[in-house]
Amino acid sequence: VREIEKAEYDTMHADYSESIDALERAVDVLKQQAYDRKQDPESLMQVASLKGLDLIPESTKRMVDAFLQDERAPEADAYEAKSGGVVKMLEDLLDKFVAERTTLEKEEMNAKHAYEMLMQDLTAQVTQATADKDEKSEAKAKAMQSKATAEGDFKDTVATRDADEAYLGDLSATCEQKASDFESRQALRAEELEAINKAIEIISGSAVKGNAETYLPSLAQRSKGRATALVSVFMGRSQHGAQARVVEYLQKRSHELSSPILLSLATRVSSDPFEQVKKMIKDLVV
């Protein structure tokens, strides 16, 4: 658009300048001939050239043409009257063209300035838009990188959480199993201690003692030497019977409780002397 406006201005300014130059020459010729009546065809051509200019109004062209037709009249007074009117008209037209050309130049200057300001503003806008675009692109790239990092961290966190939950589940199951095993062992230990205490009662309890109290008084009425021998035999048999009952009881309870301790104890009780058995069983309890 600006190029079209500039081309139109150049054409119009050239027309005004050409017309102004032609008018100035024509006025000078007419003013000189007002004092010099010698015919100068070349000078009159300066006036006739006005008819070929586009900016000269048709009325002015007709008046110039009429003047040139009447210029051959010999009367000096008539010539001066006609030339004076033509000069006035051409001077007025000259002033008008000069003013219009000046206005045209001011308008061109303003249009040029406005165009330059517009171009500066558009350039600034383009520069700012480019900077904003680059900034947004950079921000978007950073956001996408942050998103990718966050998603990666989230996946790692979820994986860690799942692993921790799995470990916690395994650990809880292990603890529950160990707690159950501990309770089972505690119950087994209690059953084993009860069986051992029962064995102690059999070995050192009322069964042996009761038999001795029943048979020893009657044996005491017999001879002293024979009574002593019989007592020793009786006590030995009683101890052997108690030991056998302990072995049988411990074996039974070891099978019922699936206790290797009671089974091992029953084996040792069956092979060890009676006094050692009592001491061994008591040591187990203590």
C-alpha cells in the first residue's frame, strides 16, 4: 500500500512541479510583453504550452487560446487589458498550485512518518511475538521435562511402595508364623514340663513311699539281719518299678506331643541308675 501511495505522490508532485514551472514562465513572458510589443513567437510558445498540461483547468486553457488568437491585434490598449486579465488568472492559478503542492508534500511527509511509525510498531510486535513464542516453547519444553521426571519419580515411588508392601506382607506373615511357632513351642514346653513333673512324682512320689510304709512294719518284726536284706530287696524292686513306669510314661507323652526331648529323656531314664535319673530329671526342670 505504501508503495502505491508513494508512486501516486511522485506522479502528482511531478505534475504540480511541471505546471508551476510552466505558469511561472508564462507569467514572465506576458509581463515582459506588456512593455515590449515586439512579436516573439518563441516567447508566446511558453504561454501556449499551458494548454498541454493536465492540471490546467479547461476554462484557463480556453482563455489562453482566446488570448493567443487576439494577440495579433495592433491596438496597445486592448492588448494590455487582455494580457493583464490573463496574467492575474495565471498568477492566481500559480499560487493555488504552489499551495496544493505544499499541502501534498506535507501529507506525504505525514504519511511517510506514519508508515515508519507503523513499521516500527509492527517490527516491535513481531520481535515481541517471536520472543514470547520462544519463551513459551522453552517453558513448554521445561514443563514436559518436569512432567517426564515427575512421572518417572512417580513410577519409582509406586514400585518402591509395592516392594515395601510386599516386604511388609512377607515380614508380617513371617512374624505371625514365628509367633505361632513360639506359642506352639511354649505350649509344648509347658506340656513337656508337666510330663517331667509327673515323672518326678512317679520317681519320688507316694507310690514308692506308700509301698514302703505298707510292707516295712511287718518286715521289721522279723530278725534284724534278714529284715535288712529283705528291705534292700524290696526297695530295689520298688525303685526299678518306678523307673519302668517313668520310662513308659515319658515314651507315651513323647509320642503324644511329638517331643524329641521327652523321648531322649525316656531313653536315658531306662539306662541310667535310679539316683542319676532323679537328679537328671530335676536338673531339666530347674
